[in-house]
Amino acid sequence: MAHLVPGFTFRPVRNTDGDAIRPIGLVLHVQQGYGGLSGWFDNPVSRVSSTLWVGRTGQREQYVPSDVRAWAQAAGNADYDSIETEGFDTEALTDQQIENIAQAYADGVRTFGWALAVTHTPGDSGLIMHSDGGAAWGNHLGCPGTLRAAAAAQIIARAAEIVREPRLLAGTGTVSTGTVSTGTAGTGTVSTGAGGGADASGRSRAKAQALQRAVHVAVDGIWGPVTDTALQAVRANRHTRAEQAAVATTVDGIWGPRSQTAYIATVRAIQAALGVGVDGIWGPVTDRAFVAVRGASFTG
């Protein structure tokens, strides 16, 4: 789909094989120099490129679409987007760089479901340092450097704020609260209907069945401990074997692109069952709806 990050100037380069990817996070790099990198990344001799670049004084450029493999970190290219940061590893990131990295990361959360987390484990979703990949990622053990890596938690905290910020929906004139789910009629509440009694019980059972299908447990309409454990594993999103089982992917304890894709599909199914906005991101409104339905249905 050639996804581009809003607010970044697209300067396409030749240094990519064009392979499609679904990234699970963003790798932080240091440029070790000044000035934009479009010329170097467009030079076939260099054999390198990155997805994004942020300048020290607020410049923002994109060289490779976010869903296309760039050539920034060897074996990590198939799983992650990359962002180069102008300057040297002896310099801390500027406030403008932190803000723009956070903007790019928030777009990844909205678009690909990235975890709002710092990770140092290749294969996990999150913001990760180039050095974390070791030899498999080119053995750049000093990239992006301790000063820049120290800003990772701040970047994620700011990205979380951005995801929650209201934004205008293109062509509608209406405001969304980001790509977190907006809930029934934009209220974040679960409709209980006008009736009660048997009708309400039937709706509750049907909702429990839909949620059980979403997390691949026995469909009996009873929200018991097994159903709850599977749903809570998806809710926590800690990339555990239990979560992999709930999203019906290979249960091996390694959270890669297949696990992330299955997770997003599962969250979308849960959101559809809850009756909230379907975007594949377990945001605050999805969570409120989940808590409300669980409180009315859980029998454990």
C-alpha cells in the first residue's frame, strides 16, 4: 500500500528491493553526520537506506515506504522500519528529534499495531536500538549510542500521548480520538438495549460466543476461566505463549511478524464483538468496553 508517515517529506530512493513487509516496530539509528540522506540512499554504490530521517532542527524525510523493506539493519530489515537521526552519538537527541520520532512511532502504532514499549529483544514489537541486533544486524554495537538510547522511554511516552490525541478524520469534518477504538456511537460505552431479562441474557451469551471465537476457545457462551485467560492474554499483549495460542499463531515464544499480524486480526474480531470501532488497536475505549462486558458476563 506504500504507506507514508504524515508530515514527513517523501524523497524516494533506489536502494530497496521493493519487498513488502509488515513492520513490528522501529529501529533507532544515529547518522554520524549532518544533512539529509536522500542522495546517499539513492546511490546504488552505498547499498544502504533507511525508512525515515529526522534532522536536528525539525526536518523530517521518508525515503522508503513504511511497508517496504529498507536496507538499514541487515537481518532486521524484514521485521522493522528504521529511522536515522542527524548528528553524532556524542550528542543527545534534540527536542525536535524526540517529537518527530514520537510522531513517526505513533503512526506505526496506528497503522501496524506496534506495542507502545521499548524493547531490546529482536523479534519483539516496540522501539529498539540498532545495537540490540548484534552481529545479525550488522554488528553496530555503538548505534545509536547511549545518549540517544536514553531518550527511548521519553519517545514512547510521547507517542502514547499522540495516539490518544483527537485528530480530524479526512473528508468527514469530524474528530476521532486517534486510532484507538471510538466505541458505540463515539461514546466509549456498551449499549445494553431497552429490554432486559431473557433478551439481555441472549445478547450476553451471543457476545460471549463471539469473543470465544475471536480467541479460539470452546464456544459455549459461558465466560469462564478459560475464556477469560485467553482474552486477558490478548489484552495484556505481553507476547507470551498464551497470547500466541489465543491469536492462533505458532506457539513458540518468539513474537515475530506472523504473531503480530494474528494479534491485530484477533483484536479486530474482539472489537467487532464488543461493538466498538474496529482498528486492531486495544486502546482505552476498547478496554472500557471489555471491562464492562466482562463485569456483566464473567462467571469465574
